[in-house]
Amino acid sequence: MTKSRTAAPPAEHARSPFTPESTKDTLLEACAAVGLDPANAELIRLGENAVYRLASPVIVRIGRTVAYADDARKEVAVARWLATEDYPATRALPIDQPVIVDGRVVTFWESLSEVEEYGSPVEVGALLARLHTLEPPAGLQIPRLEPFARAERRITGNDWFSPEDAA
């Protein structure tokens, strides 16, 4: 597993709100750190992550805070393992990642298509069944799935919920 490159001192929380403007600044600095051209980058989603499509066939995913760095490292490691198994999953770019910029974690992925396409339930089921037959390498620690872990972080790490609503 690679170590993450840090383009700015990490902080628990990003220094600016998670907006198209602030994530574009993060995108520009992260692309400079890894030598990718961010010209004509298109914001395709802003939610849990900001997701940009570069003119080259690259997807850049920006997490809200460095609190997601361990998750990002795990996601890159799993993607690299699945590539060795010839499993049809998105491929992490072969660069040192994730990158930490502006208190955010950034990862880089091969773009599979110019449009979002989803498999049918039968196709997804077949892929999940195949995935569960694979044996992860000994060095890859895949923790038990905690589907609401990020929701907890988002609730406790924001400034728009009142303490009562957060509770």
C-alpha cells in the first residue's frame, strides 16, 4: 500500500465550506501535486464527495475532510487488488495516493464512461456473488462494513445542525 502524499498540512476538518468553488481550488492543487491537467474539469457530483471529470479519462474524488483518509487508502488498496483479480471495478490511477489538500482527501480513478450507467439487478447480483468468492490478500485488512459510519461523522462534524438535532 502506498503512503499518501500531503500537499498541505492536514487538519481534521477542511478550512473552507464544501462548495463547488472551494472544491475546485482543492482539485487544482491536488492535480498539480500529481501532475494531472485540471483544465476543463467538470463537477459531476457534490454530495458526500465532490466528483470531477477531467478532460483526460480521469475521475477525481474529493472527500470532505482528512477524517476520510483511512477510508480512501482502503478504497485504493481494494481497487488495486481487484485489478489483479481482473474483477470489473473502477481502477485507481497508478500514482501515489490519496493526496491531502486543504484538509481534504483526494483520490484519482480511471473514468469508465462519459455518462453514468448502472447495471441491472441481475448483473449487480452476479458481480456481488463473484466478489464474495475472491480471497483478499493477507496484507489487505478489510474491516467489517459499517454503513452508517460516515453519517455519524457528518452529523458530529458540521456546523449547520443544532446540538438538539444532532443528538
